[in-house]
Amino acid sequence: MRTLASFPLFALATFVAAQSPLTTFYGGTNQANPGAQFFIDLTVATTITIQAFDVNLSSAVGVEGTLEVYLTVPGTTTYFGSETTPARWSATPVASGPIVAAGANQPSHCCLTPGITLAPGSYGVALRHIDVQPYNTIGTGSPLPGGGGPATNQTYGNAELTVLSGHVQNTPWIRGAAPRAWNGSIHYALGSVPHTCATNASYGLGCYQQQTSFYQFFSGAPAASAALTGRSISMIGTGSGYLVLNNQPGVAFVPPTGAALVLTDDSEVNYAWPSASPFGAGGPTSLFVHSNGIVSVGGMTGLLPNSYRANVPAFLSASSTAWFSWHDYNPAAGGSGPVRAEEAGGYVLITWDGVESYPTAVINPSTFQLQFQLSTGNVNYVWQSVTSIGQSANGDSHVIGYSPGGPSMDPQPTDLATFTNVVLGSGDQPGLTLMVDAKPTLGATINYVTSNVTPSAFPVGVLFIALSDVPPFSPTGFDLGIIGAGGCVANVDVNVAPIQAVIFAPGGLSVPLTINNPSFVGNVWYAQSIWLDATVNAFGMLTSNAVKQAVGTF
């Protein structure tokens, strides 16, 4: 049986989005750096609003970044001749959006905020790829935009829009390589139309989820510096895993006196325990220290493709157990301090002692320490200072955390600045999980799918969609111990939940919903599922993660 309450925002209205994606091709053969810019010219025959770009990325599947769009200033109608003159371009991006790598020669989608309305005419466009690597193809024409017209792989068009490519730079505004053919698609609507990106963002965890890893990803140096400088994190062994705690009393940076390890850029050395391994009989007899802020028990050489680019998919799939303060460090840079290793006060201390980050043209050292307690195997991360100066051509990303060897479940990020504790178990076990199969765009039908349900004599699930979360918006939500479901949290305010779908379904629940009311574009709602099982706690209920959604036109 299914019941679905009426909801006024889903009225029986119709909406037709007039848009024509223009696609070149996906056949990349040349990889550029994170931070690279690709130049194209656009010839517009009728007013359009650009809503999104699909681009070809060589980054590993799942790597997150940002696409920024710059336009030439009025009076400059082509990128050609302006590739090294920032003054001929918008000082800041005219639009940007998040992007997740879909794999080489596959479209990686980026919805833009705001949309870009272009009147008929010609425009130079620069696409800057932050923390992701664009894939492009050698042009078959000349270095001019379009390089010889439709007979080449540099010109693609229709009656409304023409793309002429191109030129690529590994470092913005520093002359790069041409001719290069752009791989991608441009999604646009006809005319000057309102444009709002539709989004889904999962937050929180299903109750009683067991995880073996924790992490936070920072895409840029300023955010990492603000969150980490002066902070410590402690991992306390529990016998079956770790209890991870924030800023514990007595945990402090220990000024290093030990010898420097011989580390070049993107290199790794083996450091033998000076006494018995803290991980017990049969435990590792040494640590492997990687210059990019990683300490592991089995080594990372060959396990992290492009080890200078910190990213979550590689962190979760690394086959060696490791502690990560992963970033593009370079102890071989001029003026850099060393990475030191020593035993002191019952600990093995691995210290990045004023080690430089990229780029090499600026002074941007960081100092932090990993402390391994020899008697217990407990581990402390202590950051004295983390540079806020980045702009590396290889990206400024950081991954902070711990993961055991082998593929690990993604437990969702931990906010290192605010968390209280994280419990790591001996194995990954997902909790009740809510996923949405499509973005909440006007006119779309989306499905709310709840999985990882438990066997139950009376299998019933309930989906709540609310116009308010349980403030403040955070993964912690409101613990339901007060009703006998301790460890489960409410993330949505069921008192203002205009949709409740009740499902009798042994395998899980799936609820479709069609969005047809233009008046709700730009609004936000929150979804969360529960599953009834008398065996899991006194109340007999599990809660899922939550999903925050913004309704958009694209």
C-alpha cells in the first residue's frame, strides 16, 4: 500500500525548457594540469543562456573540482592574441560550478551559477579547471580559432551557436599549446531565461553505520589553513578500531630535533621502528613516509597515481593502511625545511618541519606532525601551521584522515573543525541509505530510493520530505534517544513535512515524484527515510541519511 499526501508545489502545470546542447567530441589524447585553462571562441547567432558545460577530464573518476568561466571584455571578440593578457578578460569568473570527474572521454557535467546570457555576436571564452585535469586533442587545423573551419576537429556548430577552438595553458595566462580541439558540450536555452541549478546533497549517516575510515577534503589552501592551523586530532585504539577525538588536552606539537629524511619531490622512504612495533606481534616493523604528507605501513609508491594531487577516491582505495595529511608538498624546493623522523618521549614523531608547498615561486611552508605512541599504537595529528598560500598548477587540494588498506566505504566527510568524535570499527557496514536518482529539475520525475533495510516481520518504511531541516543544518541532527532510538537522528522537521510516503516493501522503498510547478524553482527541501524494525532499538526504528535538495530549471 502507498499513500502520498498532496503537496501544492507539485501542481499539474507544464514547463518546456527550450535548449539545444552543442557537442564537439570526446577523444582526448593530451592531459593538462589541474588549474589549466582552455580557450574557445563562441559565435552566437541568436540570444542564448548558457546553462552548463560538459567537459572531458582525465582525472580519476570521482575527483571533485570547480569549472570557472571567463569572458573577454567588451570590444574583444576572440581569445586569439589575448591568451597572456588578463586585462582583456573578466577579472573574476562570470559563472562557475562544481564538477565531478566521470572518467576519461566521458562527459563530466557542470551546471553554472549564474547562467550566461549572450546576445548575437562573437566572444572569447576561457574555461579554467580547478583541481581537475582537462583532456584535449591536437587540432587538425591551424593555431587560429577554428583552425580551418568545419573540415577540422576545431569547428563545430549549428544554426544558433558555433564553437571555434582552441588553445590550452597549464598555468593561466602563461602561453601554452595550440592548436588544440576542445572536447565537450554546451547546454543552453534560447533567449534570456531564468536559470537555477538543481542540486542534491547528501548529509548525515544512517544510524548504526560502521565505518573504518574518516576524512575531510579541502579543495583550496585557504580553507585547509583555516581549519587545521593550531588543531590536533587523536586516534585512540579500541581493540576493534579507533575512537577519533578533536583537540584533546595534553596533545601538543613537539619541536623536532631528529635527523632529516632524504626525500625529494613526490618521493617515499622507509623508516624502521626504533623499538618494538606499537601495533603488536606481527605488526609492521617500519613506517613508509611520503613527502606529500602520508605515513603508511606498506608504502604508497605506485599506489597513488599522481601522488601530488590529493583526492578522495584514491584515499579510499589505497591498498596500504595510512594516515593522511595529504597535499602537494616539496621538501626539495629551495628554502624548504625537511621532513624529520625520531623517537622521543615514548613516541615516534614524523614532522614536516617548515616544508614548502607548490608553487615554487612563493614562500609557503607548513609545519605539522604525526605522533605514534609506542606503548599503545595511538596516533595524534598535530598541525602547528598550514599555509594559506596556494595556486599550484597541480591543485591546492588536501585530504586529511585515515583509511585501512584495501577499498573502503565512503563514510561522508567529517568536519574537522567542529566534530566531537568519530567511531571507527573493524569493518565497513552501511546504515539505512537514502539516494535520489536524478536532480530535482522542473518537469522531471525523480525517485527517492531507500536501501540497506533490515529484515523485518512487518516491513514498513516512511519517506519524509520537509520544507525545513532540524536546525542547525548539520549531519548531527537531533538524537532520537529521547524516544528510545538512541544513535539515530532526525535531520528533517517532520512537523513541517508536507509529504509522507508509507511503503510496505520487504526489499526497501522507492517513491517517485514529479515536479511540475515553476513557482518553486530556487526553493529548498529536505528528505529522510525511516524503517521500522522492532529488533534494532527500544523504539524499533532506523533513520537514514538526509538529502538536501534545491529545485532548479537545469
